[in-house]
Amino acid sequence: MSDNEKNGKPKLERPILETLVRLLSFVRPFRKRLIGVLALMFVTSGAALVAPALVRAAINEGMAARDESALVLFSFLFLGVKAVEGVSLRYQMYNMVWIGQHAIMTVRQKLFYKYMDLHLGYYDHNRVGDLMARVTEDTNSLQNFITWAVVNTIGNVLTLAGIIIVMLVYDWYLALLSFTILPPMVILTLWWRKQSSKRYRAVREAVSAVSASLQENLAGMRVIQAFVREYHEKDRFQDVASDELHKSLRADRLASMFMPGIDVISQIGIAIVIGVGGVRVINGDMTAGTLVAFLLYLEMFFNPIRDLAMRLDQFQEAAAAGERILNILDTEPDIQDAPDAIAVPAIQGAVELRDVSFYYEKPENGSVPANVKPGENGKSAEADKPEKPTAAAETEEEEPANVLHNIDLTVEPGQMVALVGHTGAGKSTLVRLLGRFYEAQSGHILFDNHDIQRITMRSLRDQMAWVPQDTGLFATTIRENLLYGRLDSSEDEMIAAAKETGAHEFISALPKGYDTDVEEGGSRLSAGQRQLVSFTRALLADPAIIILDEATSSVDTVTELQMQAALARLLEGRTSFVIAHRLSTIIRADQVVVLDHGRIIEQGTHQELLAAGGHYHHLYTTQLQGGENGN
């Protein structure tokens, strides 16, 4: 662990310049519009430089010479130049906002697409709220940088260069004298840059922690209220919110010292020009118009410097946010298609596991903040890694313990396999390996004699359907949830599938039928109705292989009996892997595979295993049968 991490400070992973240059690459697709903005910037800066010169001419050639026509002429010229500056600035600002909005949309899309590509193991080690914050809060910080900071910095540099030239032409001695304040400004700016870099990174991490805490509490609201832990969660949120407030105030305190310091130094420069320039006007070495113009240029000279100093504030914040975003975009999925992977044709459903072993790998450089405890990912600690043994939490020097050991299993097309065992035995892990959501460290998994590592993941998962315990319904209509199984399904196909599973009857009875909004998690439907929708979605996908992960465990026995016909229709003619604790589901299996601590200890039919009088017989008499009778 680095010293920064030990001290609770965010690790400085990238040079700021590298980060900012990478972020500017998101503007490249809009370079034509950006060129137009730069052209407008030259017009705006040119108009700003001409205006003080017209004031000088109006004073010297109009007021001092008592020439009213010259005074009127230069006054109108001044108004005309300011009008050009205003119109040019208006279009410049609009186009910069347009570029910034589109660039940020691109960043958010790339982040979302990356989230879609990362494997499930990544989400076991990173908080959902933190990942959300990178798409929301962090991209908002980038928007200010892309919209204003970059182009305004270029404009400020151009304006500064023009002002320096004009001031040297008007009076080189007074110009050089006024530039003596630049070294203190540079020293102050360099000090501020060094200090603010660490503080703004700390702010971004604190904001992320607040988002993560909010997401977790909203997701777990039922558990919180059921255990009457509202006061506890209020205290926890108060802690992370106070930490964010403290770190934000530390960054703001630094900025509040920096900007007044720049202002004081700039006012010293103006005082020098007024004093020295005033003496020269009195002595006749300088005209009053030149002194006024010089003061206007000097004020203009300090405005870009102040603005550049403020932009440094945005640069630091953007660099901190950009680093977090680039860390995501630079993450490569641990599981990818092999270069020679093929799109497997329609499979019959034969599945074979040969000497398969697996353990959960620890992330080499996870994105979880140091203060995150297991289980703070919007779910319980067990849900983060349901099959992961406690040995996996050992020190980094120790080898991780296997979750599955030398699994050998052969399944013929159309067979139903029931996976039985205590919690943590490895059942869910085994079926996740079938979908290649995780990668086995050793052994081979074959589908119709095609090695899983030589098959494209899309072609494999297209021929599989999953029916999880929590159903996984989206906050949209029943129709859209059903069509998620196969997006190109027709209306008739959808209704036919719903009739086969028995879902059509209750759906038709709803006020809006298939267009009924089920709300988040399907909360408007009963547990049985949600499972029927999930069954229908899987049936509509017409897969060769079905995975049921305790799909009926959340419903009562009466409801399960009503669902048996739908389940039978779903599994008919398909290879299926069923994780179940209900006897009614297990006794129909062609194979019952008993897992214990990641090993297959028994295998056979329900009757064969009962007759053997082994571990399955013990489960049957103490848990399975008891569970059925109890219900």
C-alpha cells in the first residue's frame, strides 16, 4: 500500500497533462465547429484590443484637441467594435456549449458501453453508486472543462499576447515596470496547483462515496425499514456527507486564498502604473489618453490572468474526474472472445464439464474506495460473492481457495439436471461458468463438443435463457419485458408464449394488459406473476439451454403448483440446469447432482440417490421433504 493510500489520500495515478490531453480527444469529432469557434475567438480578441486604442484616440484627438467631430467619430467606432465583439462572443459561446454537450454525451455513452462489456466479476468488486457517479458527477466536471476552460484559455493567451505587444509599443518602460508583478503571480499559482491537485481528487472520491451510499440505501429500503434501521442509515449517510463537506471546504478554502491573492498582486500593478504614469503625464512625457488606454490594457491584462487562474481550478477538478473516467475506459474485460472464436451454430444442448476447477480472483487494482466494507455494493455481503468461501478473504500472500474442484459432468441434449447442496456449495458458480460470466482456471467446458473458449460469447448466450430468483424485470411494460427475450418477436408469438406458460390470463385481466407498467423490479406484480413473466420471456427466446436459479423458491407451494405446468412447458425438449430446494422440482430431474464445498459427491436420479442412503438421502429427510411438508 502506498503512503498516500495509508494516509487516506487518493493515489495520483496519471500526470495531469496526460489526463487532460486524453480528455480533449473527445472533442476531435467536432473539430470543424471548433475551428469556427477559434476564428470567432480571433475576432473577439481583436475587437477587445482595438477598443482601448479608440478610447486613447477619443481623448487625445477629440477631448484634448477640442475636436467634437473626432470625439463623435471615435465614440461610434468604439460602439461598433463592441457590437462586433458582442455578436462574435455570442456565437462563440453557443458553439462551445454545443461542443461541450455533445462531447459529454459521447463520454457517457462510452462509459455505458464499457459497463456493458465488463464481466460480472468487475461488479463484484466495485460499488454501483461509485460507477454511477462517474457517469453523472464526474462527466459534469468535464463539461465545464471542455465547454469553457480549453477555448477560453486559448483566447486568454491570444489576448495576453496582443496586450503585451500594444503596451510595449505605447511605453516599453512602463510596460516592463508593470510586468514585475508576474513572478509573484507565477509562484502563487504553482503553489496553488500543487496543493489543489490532491484536494480535488479527494473531493471526487468523497462525492462518489455519497452517491454510492445513496444508491445502496435506496436499493435496500425494504430491508432498512423491516429492521427499523433508518436511524442507523441516517448516521452512516451523515458520516459520508460530512466527509464530502469537509473535503469540499478544504478545496474551497484553498481557492478562497488563491483568487484574492491574485487580485491583490494585480492591484499593486495598477497602482504602479497610476503613480509612475501620472508623473510622466504631469511632466509631459505621456498623454492622458495614452495613460487611460494603458490602464485599460493593464486591466485587460490582469483579467485573462485571473481567468487563467480560475481555469486552473477547473483543470484540477477535470483532471481528478477525468482520471476516474479514464480508469474505467482503460479497463479491459478479463473475459473476451479468443481471436479464433467462432459463432457456434444452433446447438442441440449437449453439455460436458471436464475436470473444471474455479476460484474467485481478487482484483489487482480494484476501484473500491479504501473505506468500503464487504457488502456495501447495494446488497448483502453474501450476495456480493454468494459462493465464495471465507478462505478467499485471506491475506494477499495466500493462494485463493477453490470454489469448484475437479468437476466432471456430462449432460445429454434435453436432460434436466438438478443441482442440490447447502448454501455456498458452488451451485450458482457452476451455472455462471456455463454462460462464461466467469472463467474457469482449469478444465474444459464443451457445448456439442465445442470448447467454450472457442465460441463467441454472444452466439453462446443467444442460445441460453436465464430465469433467476429475483426475475430481473425492468421498470417498463410487460410487453417490453417479454420482448427482451427476443426483440424481433411478433405480437402473435408473444401472446402464444404467454398462453403456453399461463401468463396470458392474468396479463389480460390487468387494466392495460400487456402495456401495464410493472414498475421497478416488477413491484406491481405478485411473486408468482413475476415468475410467469420471467418464464414467458425465457420461452419466447426459444433457447437450447435453460438455467433456473432457484426460480420458484420465492413463491409458496400453492403458487408453485400452479406454475408447474408453465415450468414443464418451458423445460420441454431443452437441456436445463435447475438450482432448487423444492422436492417437486427435483424429483422430475434426469440427473440430480449433489455438491458439497465445490465437489460433486453424489450423482444420479432421485430414486437412485435415495436408495444409496448417502448425503442426498440426508438432505431429503431433513430439508427437502421437511420443506415440502412444512409448506
